[in-house]
Amino acid sequence: MVQRWILAKLRNRVFFSLVELNGAIRELLERLNERPFRKLPGSRKALFETLDKSALRRLPEQPYEYAEWKKVKVNIDYHVEYDGHYYSVPHHLFRKQLEIRATAETVECLREGRRVASHRRNYVKGGHTTLPEHMPSSHRRYADWNPSRMISWANETGPHTAKLVEQILASRPHPEQGFRSCLGIMRLAKSYGAERVESACERALAIKAMSYKSVKSILENRLDGKGSPGKEEEAPIEHANVRGPAYYGREVGRPC
């Protein structure tokens, strides 16, 4: 009925604003609702006034807010990830399964239906939002995971790995925010071997590329075996819109 009495009547008209279009729709809608029934007395508007209007309830005080839900597991650094950003939760929830309820303004973390943390949403990719009250002090379960333990573990791979880990932890407002990156670097030894990771960390320190992504890139491009870099070398720029030399290398020899 709406297609016949509203959309069909407007199909050949051109509108230059949403206000103009809504005005035309409202005019035809009122005309449709006031149109008398063919086999019944009255109209749709008359029946609404006599039957429905008195039964209506007040609108909610707050408008409906769209939310997305996601199941997450609390990492060693007592943060959970949503849309590329990391949010803290109470440290005793380490390794627990949580649910995230995210809106355009807030990120809520729930454990078995109970809210355990709430943050203003942050759209910075790779950033951290950390509340001081979520941080551990002398929690026994967390005692094994602290900056000193992390550096000592990295030293098993080599002194350059330990130094890189130390500098990553020192560069964060809270050292725990660097745990993910450090653990990622040390896990690279499973794929590339401790010796190559140590060489890659040495190169990363020389070019001031203090991140897991930089070390991984050095290994993937086999730059760890080229000796100490020259002074002219700089850390690669990490950005979603920068393709890097490897991308253009594939295009060499192709006709324009």
C-alpha cells in the first residue's frame, strides 16, 4: 500500500534535500491515513485515535543505543582487545573469558553478566587505555610476570633481545603495556631460531625500530644476516598506507 500510494507517486520527482523528501512523504502519508475505508466506516487515522492512542506508553528516557558484542580472553598484561585498541580489566581476571559490549562512546567488559570494567571508547589502533586500579601490586598469581622477569627471560635468547625488551617496557606509561610486544618477539624464536632473533634485535636497536612488527619484518626480509646496518639506514615507517619496497619489487619489469 505504501509502495502504491506514496513511493509510486514520488518515483518521478527529483528532491534536492532530505527535508524536502520527508516533507513530501509526510504529506502523502497523512493523505493515506485519512483516506476512508472501502468496506468499513472511518479511516486509519480515526481508528488510531479511538483504539491505539490511549494504549501508547511513554518513550524511554534514553534513546536506543546500538552495541556490538565480542567474547575475549584476558591477556597476561590484564588487557583485552577490541577494534585494535587495548583496555584494562582487574588483574585477577588474567586468562578469564569476558564479554565486551561496545558502543560508539563506551566499552564495557562483563564477566558472567556482571560488569567488571568500563572505559570511554578509544579509536587509536594499537593504543592502551589503562586504569590504575586495575594494575597488580603484589598479586601472587601475577608475580611471575613483571618487567624483571620479562627481561631475564629475553636474556636467554641473547643480550640484544634483553636490551630491546627493556627499552620497549621503558617506553610505555605502564610496563605491562609492552608485554604483548615482548612476548611476540620471544615467540619468534620458535619459527626463526634464537640466533636469528638475537641478530634481528641487534639490528632493530641500531635503527631504533623498537617494536615486534619491526623485528618480525627484519626476519621476514632476511635483513638479520646482513651485518650491522649503516648510519644511513632508518627504521621503516609503519603505516597502513605505506606499501614498502617489497610491494614495488613485484612490479619491476612489468609494462606501463
